[in-house]
Amino acid sequence: MSQEEIARFADRELEQIAAQREQAIKAPFADLHWDTYRYTRFLASYGIEEGMEAITAKGGLPYLGALPVGESRLILQAKIPTDNPGQDGKPRKAFVVKKPNGTEEYAWTVNIRSPLYRDLLGFLKAAPITIRVIRTGEGQKDTRYMVKIA
């Protein structure tokens, strides 16, 4: 995949995010009636959770897993992120990354509505690139990520 194709993809995604944001501002209560988390818990109560949890992401890459609190370094690869919805039904994309001294590629899933996703799209244009990922917070509600070029 060429750098131009990756740059076009990143630009299209950023334009799409901006258009979705404008649409959300015009209709702020449009999607409040669909609760996917409750729906997946309902299915799990009937034993339909088999197959919902995969060991590898689409494409066969292992997941990166949780990053430790503090600073981590990753090498963002020049590959277009793939769709990889979360277990709770939230839309996510899987970026391909490597650890600095490793050769194995990992799938790093990111919510497409997060600022982290927009930051990674910006860095994707210059990939492969080493990035510093700074994680703050421990719980699901207070975890935040900052990404900078290493």
C-alpha cells in the first residue's frame, strides 16, 4: 500500500468524522434509544456469547492488550486500519503496530469516536513512525491517551 493511498484514506476518515460531528450537532438526541451494551448482556444471559470473544483480530493479528499507565513506545505501521467492532458493539478500528524491539505485529483497537483515533489518522500519513503513547488513569471511565511522535 503506497503512502498516497494511506494519506487519502486518513483524509477521507477525518472528513467523515467532521461530517458526522456536524450531523450530530444538528440532531443531538438521534441515537440515544439504542443501547448495544444492554443488548449484548441480554444475549450473554442466554449463553449466546460463544464466538463473541476472539483471540485475534480480523486478519489474524493478536491484540496489543492494555498499555501500562505512563509512557509506552510503539511503531505505527503503514497499513489501513480495519473494522473491528468491540464486544459492546461500539465501532472500533484496528491499527497495526509493533513493539520497538519486536518483530511481531499487533492489532491496536481504537474507538472511532475518540480523539486518539483522529490523532492516529494524522500520524498514519507518516507511517511507519515511532510514537509515544502516554496513558493516564486506571479505570474504564478515567483512562485517557495522548500520542506524540517519539
